[in-house]
Amino acid sequence: MNHLLASRLFASTISVDFDATFIAQFILFTAFVLVLRPLLFDPLLKVFAERERRTDGARDKARVMDAKAGELLQRYEAELDKVRIEANQERERLRREAKEIEAKIMADARADVARILESGKGRIHTEVEQMKKEVAEAQPMHAAEIASRVLGREVGR
């Protein structure tokens, strides 16, 4: 029963009358649309369309520039890798050359040391032989002198 009463209440409260005011409002609304369309709506729509076109153009340019930047970055990284490889190869070449030069210097130094040692040994041998000869020659004189001191008298030389 309540349901039937509620539906009658809603049905009785909503009433739409089509009278002259409705037609006047419709005519005014249509006139405003017809007047405002060329004065307001069309220019506003053109502004929106231009903004959209420029925004899309800017986005397209940004995409192109981003793609170019990505390409330049890839080329830069490739060149950088190439330079690193060349630098590593050059460093290794220089390291090998330095080792070869070091080995040559060490070999020359060893040869110089061996030559100096041999020269020194030869000089020492010569000097030792000279000293032996001098000692051998001075031996009788020193023996006589020692004997003279021990005996306290002059011994023949």
C-alpha cells in the first residue's frame, strides 16, 4: 500500500507545462547560440585547435629531438668505446716496448758489470802478481833485517 501511495505522490508533484515561456526561452537560447557561435564559440574552438596543433607539433619536435639525442648518445658511446680500445692497445704496446727497453738496458748493464768485473779481476791479478814479485825480491833484504834485529848484530845482505 505504501508503494502505491509513494508512486502517486511522485506522479502528482512533477508536472511539465509547455506554455509560451518555454517557447520564448527556447527562441532566446537559439538566438544566443546563433549570435555567440561566430562571436565566441568559433574563435574559442579555433584557439583550442591551434593550441592542440602547436602542442602536437611541439611533441613531434620533442620526439624527433629525443630520437636524435639518443642516436648522438649511441654514436658518442660507440666512439668512446673505440677510443678506449685504442687507448688500451696503445698502453699495452707502450708497456711491451718499455719492457723490451728495460730488458735491453738490464742486459747492457749486466754486460758492463761483467766487463768491469773481468777488468777489475785482471787488474787485481796483475797487482797481486806485482806484489808477489816485489815481496819475493824484498824477501832476502827483509830476512836479513829481521835476523839483524833478532841477533842484535849486522847480518850480511
